[in-house]
Amino acid sequence: MSLNGKAALVTGAGRGIGREIALALADRGLTSALVARSEGELSLTARMVEDRGGKALPLVADLADPASLAETVRRAVTELGTVDVLVNNAATVEPLGPSAGMDPDVWASSLGINVTAPASLAFALLPRMIEVGWGRVVNVSSSIVAHPGAMIGANAYAMTKAALEAHTLNLAAELDGTGVTANVYRPGSVDTAMQALIRTEGAGRVSEATHARFLQNHEQRSLITAEQSALALVERLASDASGEIWDVSDSR
């Protein structure tokens, strides 16, 4: 079915994959609430959407703060009228470092952004989606879930992305027959700020092999663009498929 006229909420929309998702949604006739922490980056994304003839509602929010999450939902629903599509793209790769001696509270802090925030947004928006019999929830994960031992020094990231996928697939089973779908998206190795962070600050924080691989991928130009990854996600939104793990490599 056509997505034209639908309304979306996209987190992590200030840059990278989130920005490109917002642009791709605008091209398909959706209005989007764009969520990020950086007002400057968010404003730029909104202007880019509008330059392409789309409509965007920029919402500065701290996804680790429950009050900020609640206000984000309130404003999105009030100003857009509804939210039909939820794309939980925002994530943190921190904390990086050896697990031995890791502060458990710092380790657990990644749960707030990577797991609790996506779930909270879905819980708040699902009642309306179920009521109208149509909705889309997509949680952006990582290929680290398929190879959890491949990114040594990123234990919190591996844990939270695995938890996010379990949450999504369980939610999809719960939503079966409602017209609302829930799917996981693994975006591939994308040239993003997260990749750059590990290349520039990863030495001594992730394993030597992990750091070397990130450097090599960049030097060999094996990373895909944020636009390529975003399009692979958006192209699947109209589908009625649910409870699936979408991988960018499946569409190339």
C-alpha cells in the first residue's frame, strides 16, 4: 500500500541513517516528527526535508529521560494528529572498554537509549495504531547480534542490540492479526559517526583486532552510505511482513 499521507516518528534523525530515513520518508509523502538531542543537526535535517517538499516536526529530546520521552510523544501526536510509523534508529555504542572493572551503572546506562526508549515509544504509540488497524514499528539493530564476539570491547552495545531484537520479535507475535507490524532492521556497515568514533577513539578501548577491522573497512571503502542503508529500510515499510529481521544485504 502507499505510505503517502502517513505520519512517522524517527529517532536519531539529526544525522546519518536517521537523517536519510527522514528524507526517504518525505519523498514518499510522509510527514515526520524528527527526534534527536542536537538542535542544530535536527534543524538542518528538517530544512533538508522541507527543501524536498516534505513536512517535518523537529523535536529535541533526551531519550534517556522518561519525561522527555513522554513530552516527545505528546507533541508528535498533538501536532501531527497521529503517528503511523515508528522508526527507532537512535542508539549509543558507549560505553566502550574492557568488561573487567567496568562500572555496572555505566554499562547499564546504554539500556536507556538502546532498549528502554524504543520500547517506551512503541508502548505509547501502539494503542492508536491498534485502534485504526494499521501501524509500523521498526527497530534498528546491528549485525553484532549475529556475531556477538566480533566487536570486543563493546559488550554493552552487543547486549542492548540483542535485547532490542528479542523485544521486537516478541512484540510482533503479540501484535499478530492487529494490522500493526514490528520488525528488526540491521543496517550493515555504514559510514556514520559511530564508525568514525571507533576509528578515532577506539584504540585501547576496543580490542586491537576490532579497531584494525574498523580502520581497514574505511580504508578499503567497504562501508555503504547512510542513504543506501536508509532506502533499504524504507522500501520495506509498506509490506505486511512482521516479526522479521531485515538485513541491508538482502536488498542489494
